[in-house]
Amino acid sequence: MAEDQIILKHVTKRFTTKTLGTVTAVNDFNLNIHEGECFSFLGPSGCGKTTTLRMIAGFEDLSEGEIHLCGQPVSIKEKNLYVPPERRGLGMVFQAFAVWPHMNIFDNVAFPLQIKKVPHDEIKKRVKEALHHTSLDGMEDVYPSDLSGGQQQRIALARAIVTNPKVMLLDEPLSNLDPKLRESMRFEIKALQRKFGFTVIFVTHDQSEAMAISDRMMVCDMGNIMQIDTPSNLYNKPVNRFVHNFLGQSTFLHVVLDHGQVYARGDMQNPLPLTIPEKADKEMVVATRPNAIDLNRDHGFKTHIYSRVFLTDTAEYLVPIGDQLLKIQTPHRITFAKGEECYVDFTHVMWYPEEDESAEAERAKRQLV
Amino acid sequence: MNIGKSRKTSDLAALDGATFGLDKAMTLVSFVLLFVIVFIPIFMIVYNAFFFEGRFDIEMFQNVVFSKDNVDAMTNTVIIGVAVTFFGTVVGLFYAWLLGRSDIPCKGLMRALFMIPYMFPPFFGAMAWDMLLSGRGGYVNTWLMNAFNLETAPLNINSLWGIIFVEVSYYFPFVFMQVVSALERMDPTLEESARIAGATQGTVIRKITIPLVTPAISAGALLILISSLAHFGVPAILGFSKQIYTLPTVIYACIDRAGGSFEGIRQGAALSILLVFVVAMALILQKIVLSSGSFDIIKGKSMRPTLIKLRGAKYPLLFLSVITLIVIVLVPLIMIFLEGLVKAYGLPLIPENFTMENFRNLATSKATMDSIRNSLFLSISAGVICMFLGVMVAYVVIKIKPKGKEILEMLSVLPYSIPGTVLAIGVILAWSGALWGISLYNTIWIILVAYMARYLSFSMKSASASLQQVHPSLEEAARACGASHTESLKDVTLPLIRPAMVAGFFLIFLPSMRELTTSILLYGPYTRTLGVQIFALRDSGQIPQASALAAIAILIIIVCNFIVTQITKDRKGV
């Protein structure tokens, strides 16, 4: 298993708070992250992604399970083994930059090398290199308070790569930056990874960021892993409603299966143009993307346009189907007027069982922690 | 601190052609009042130290400055100031770190207890320690001498070290509070990123944590230094018997000896210049240190900082903290109460010697009851007047922003850094008939004027912090709804800053109740304050009565503090 650089086995973390009692923030996580991979932890706040990252970094203890880094065990709860963060040899970049305001850029970036007692000339050389790779050439003497957020995050990056770590942990490093900058930093991080070949764990709640940067990603929710897969599989074959809804735009249709036909809830007269899947309950949810629905004038399910909104790149229609309104996005060249008769056909759908609503309530409760 | 968006609330009346609006009136009144209350006394000191009967005369200044006694006093002042600052900073820093970053138990409770010394005047502590450790007949000393058959007292509180010890125990909360709050506001990832970079916990404290809280440490340390340099009570109580003088006590002795003669007051003024010089040095130091860097260490993401596990050292350190608390908080307070109960000074503290006689005497003594009445009158009037004045000056500085607002700002905070002793001399020089024949000397008004000058900055700071939060659009919205400028002030702005005004009142009321430094130089036969009366009782040897009165003062302070916390607890943010 030389290829798996970061291994999590049955990792569990429980917190006890006064208001909620014991909460399982991370429930039985099993992960194998390969060498040189860019792996994202994605999920809404409170899903356990940051806690997992902090356990890998060594800032949190485990309640159960074990973590191995580069073939070495770093946390094993059973044996009470715990390697402190400073001996795990990681690079890490934090959301709030965590650039030391009392040191200039050179001292900030040189700090990890000084701790390692690297010779002075070597430090100078390597800091210069690190600053070059992060486009901070010649700014050694500047203090962080004189810099923009993007530049401060570059210092943090330079500080993380200067020791040439095998594993880089990025804890929402882009979410304090403005959108334009976020995109360019994303490419910079990716370019640095390609150059140095380190393994990246990237924590974010921004799906497009994760999609753009990752080789594989883990979507989690309320302390449970939902799905681990490539971005394309996650988008096209989400394993459940949560993942479907979390990545990209979703539109859901509650349907009833009867006599080999699929009916929209509230309309048992006109069947929908859908084939029943192999495993099917009586009531199910059909999930699709607003831009994957074919709105046309001749084939599919006959209905009419309820409302129309022009967005910048698409036109968005609401179309009644049974007792529900279906959201559809089309290019502007396809135009329907309000109230006009139309047909709806489905190009790509996923089938999910009806899920009870208690999960929503649990999520709301967790937000309070 | 200028918020980018805050604009000058333009006086719309002026646009309308009116020449004298409410804003102009407030600006004018603020300038005049601050000029009279603050500027004149300070000016009078400088003038009288160097001019005599209208002529430039440096002789007095030279005599005073080069007299050996005064040089000694100055040396003592500096030694005490520096030592108190050093030890106070070390103690404050240690406990701040322990309570802010380690996993020591009972944090909340201990934190509250460590703030207690801040509530009481240090001279109460000096009185208590004098009873316990005085070279001749302190309770502990007597006990130690009997127990170990010693010839001389092993500990002597009536010494430089004794003064330093008592001042440290009352002034370390300055550093403690500053550093605890800095540690709390600090982004924990600043420390975590150093751990990731390979630094051990010890290195992180040394290279990251301490440097980052250095601004807080130096702010607290300089507060200690300035307070200690200007401090009167402790050296007066512990030092007089052994002829250990500091600048504030030597000034007091000088005025006291002269019995109100102008010569004595002039001497005091010259000495004041010396004290001002010492404090000014400290202030310049403060400017340099503070401008050298305050860091933006506010956290981005709310997260519990990782607490450092003390493991084996946990209970020894807890024990040390408890001992510290007992010594600096509990022992002096209990001692004051016990001594207040004892029949005569020096009797052993056993139940047979206890009596309520001292308290009964106080209740029947006219001078004592007068002093309580005077202090209440002074504290409430100073509190109320300064509360409104503070709001007005803050409003002028922050919202109206006239030309010269920097002068207003400076004048209102200046007395805060001027030693109380010096301010008192300035007030005497200004208001005992030298100017326009106004003589307030020996009346209660002269004390009130001094309190106002001394404490105006407290309410002004509280009000400006609150006013800065009131966005100009709130007042503008009221104007747009048809309210006049006065109405919008009365119905919108004032209600919004009311909590800050109440806080401002207590910020002045509490220190006024226990004031000693200024009052001791200004009181007349019928205008003794609580602090002065305690000091005088003790000075005349009636130590049990003095303790009983101090015990009453402690109770008053505790009750008032309780009221303040109740009020500020459910205070609504603007």
C-alpha cells in the first residue's frame, strides 16, 4: 500500500457540549488518499470536514480509530499513540492566513527552516525560491499588514512549501479572498502542486472550487461520509439526494410508480416519459439538473409555461407537473411565452427513495453548535 | 478611529441660514468648559513654578529640585515605579497565560477573583499589611518572634520592598486584564501554523504568543508605571513612619507642613513639575512603545484555542494561584474587618477582644458621618456632571468635528495621565483667589472641580466608543421623518448611547468614592471625604476606627460593583 499516503481507519470524533450533549462530529471515516493526489473535503458547515483535517494535522485528538501519514502511524487511539503537529512534517494553509504580523515576509517564510536549524545560506536560498514560486519576489522586508489578503495568503503558501512537505493541508484557504482572486489562486495552488508533486487535502464548502481543483473528493454531511469519487462521477452519479442537491443545481420531482408507469405526484392520469429503474419503491424522487431537461414543442410530457425569468446566461422556466413546479433552464435561443403550451422530456435522471424529513431537523440542530 | 463611512453630520440649520445652532453652542461650551476645568490648573502650576510676582524666577525651582531630600524622593519614586512595573508585569503575564491558555480548572471563578484588587484602593491593602507586618508589633511579626525567639522582626513592610509588594498586588490586574483579553481575541491559527512549521509548544510561546501580545503587555505595563509613579496612598501609609518619601508624598508633606501658606504651595508646584517630568518620561516611552506596533490578531473563524495540558504541573499551579489569591485578596480584606472589630490596636485578634464599639463610634461621630455624606455628594455630582459633559464633548469630537477637535480630545484625556497630586495643586493655585478673585479653597466645590477634571476622560471615552457605533444614517433618518436636530438628538442618539452613559457614571462614581490622592490636598475642616477621614483616623492613631470605616467603605464598594454588573449585564448593544 505504498501508494496510499494518508490513511484514515475508523476515525471518529465526539464532542461533548453543555447544550447538546455528545455530538459525533466525525463518524467512522475510512479514507485512502494517494500520493500526489489532490483530494477535497466538501460539505456544509458542521459536516466534520475541518475536524477531520485538524485530526490529520494533529490539533485534535481522536475518539476512535487511527491515522497513518506516509506509512507512519501518527494517531492510534487504541495504543494512545499521538505524534504532535510539529513532528508530522506537514504544510498547512489556514483560512485567516495566520501570517505572523510581527515578522516580515522573510522571517515568516524562513520560520520553519529556522526551527529545523537549516544553515543560514540555505535558508536564504530556499526562501527566495519559495517567494519566487508565489510571485512575491523582492518583498522580503515588507510586513504583512501592508499587504492585501491575496498577498498574505501567498506568504502562507510560501511558508508551507518552503520545507518541501509531502502533504499539504489547505483549510478553506480561498474563502477570505474576493471571487476574482479566488479563481487565480486556485490555479496557482494547482500549478504549485504539479511542480512540487505534494499531496493536497483541500477543505472547502464551495463546490465549484472543489470541482475545479480535485482529482477526487469526499462529500460529507453531519459527520458522515456521503460519497467519495471523482468530480465528474459526483456530479453525474450522486449516490443520494443530499449529494445531488449539494453539487450544482438540482430539480426534484416526487413521483408515484403504478402499473409499470411513472406518474408525477398529484397527476395519476398522464404518465411521465421515464423508464422505471431496476430497484424501485412505490414512491420515489426523480432528480435531475434544470439544464438537463428538454423543453420543446413536440415530444414528452404535455404541460404549459407557468413563469419565465431571464437570467444572464440562461432563461429559467417553471413548468407545472402534477402538484409540483419543475425548474428548467434553457439557452436563450429557445423561447416560450408565459402560458404557452409545451412538452417536457428528460435526458438524464437519478432515482432516489423518498427520504424522511428528520434529517433536515438534525442538520438545523447541528448548525447551532 | 475614523470609520470610513461616518460623515460629519452637517448642521442643516447652518445651511438654512441660521448662524447659531445647537451644534455651535455645544462646541463652544465644550471648549470653554475644558479650558476652565483642565487647562487653567495645569497652566497655573507651570506658571507658579517659574514665575513669582510676575517675574521669571527659577530660584525656587532650583532650590526644590536640588534639595537632597527631594532627590531622594525622586529616586524612591523611580525605584518603586520600575520595580512595581517589572514585578506587576511578570505576575500579570503569568496568571494571564495560565488562565487564558492552559487547562487549569476553575478559570471563570479565578478570573473574577483576580480582578478584585482592581476594585479597592491600594491604601486599604497598605493599612492591612501594616497591621500584619509592621516592624514594630505587626501581628505576623510578633507571632514569628514569639515562635522562633527572634530578637528583631523578620519582615518589615515599612520599607521600599514593602511598598513595592503592596503596589504590585493592586496593580498587576492592569497587565493581567490586557493580556487575557488579547489572548482571547488572538487567532489560534497563528499559533497552530507555527506548530505545523515544526515549532514545539515552548518555542511557540516564545516566538509567536509573547511577541504577539507584546503590545498588550506594554500597554498594561505602562499603565502600572504611570499609576505607580503618581501613587500616594501606599507610600504615605507605609513610608512616613520610616521617612521613606516619594514625590507625591513629599508634595503632600510639604503642603501639610506649610499649613496652606502660599510659599508651601509654590514649593509643591515646583515639586509637581518634577513629578510631571517623571510621568512625562513614562508617557513618551508609552508613545514610542505603542506606536512601534499593535498587531491585528483578531481571529477570522471562531474556534476554541487549543489549551495547553499542564499534566503534572496542574495541581501545584492551581495551589500557587489559590495561595496568591488568598495573600493578595483575602488576607487584606479580612484583616480590615477583624481590626475594625478589635477593642484597641495591638490586642490579639481573638473573639474576647471583639466589639461593635468602633462601628457605633463612627455612627455617632459627626466628622465621620460628614465624610460619608461628602463623598456621596461628590461622587454622585461628579458622576452625573461628567456623564453629561462627557457625552457632549464626545458628540462634538465625533459627530460635529469642529476645527481644533484634537485640542478638545487632548484636553479631556490629559488629566488622566497627570498625577492626582499635581492636579490638586493646580486646582489650588487656580481657584483660591488668584484668578478673578474666585476662591473655592476649603469648600467642597474645589474638590468637585478637581474630580471633574480628573474623571471627565472616563465618561468621555465610554461615550465616544458608543457614539462611534451610532451610524449617522440613524440621525438622518429621524431628520427625514420630520424631527428637528434637537429632537433627533433627544429621541434617537441619546437613547442609543444611554447604556454607555450609565456605565460612564459608575466609572466615575466608584473611583470618586475611594479617592484619596487629590482630596487629601484639597479638604477643608468640614469637607473631609471618606478616604481622607480613614487616612486621618489612622494618622491620629485610631487604627481600629479607621479599619471599621474602611470596612464600611469596602461594603459600599462591593454593593455598588454588584449594581454595576447587574446593570451592564443586560445592557443592549447599539
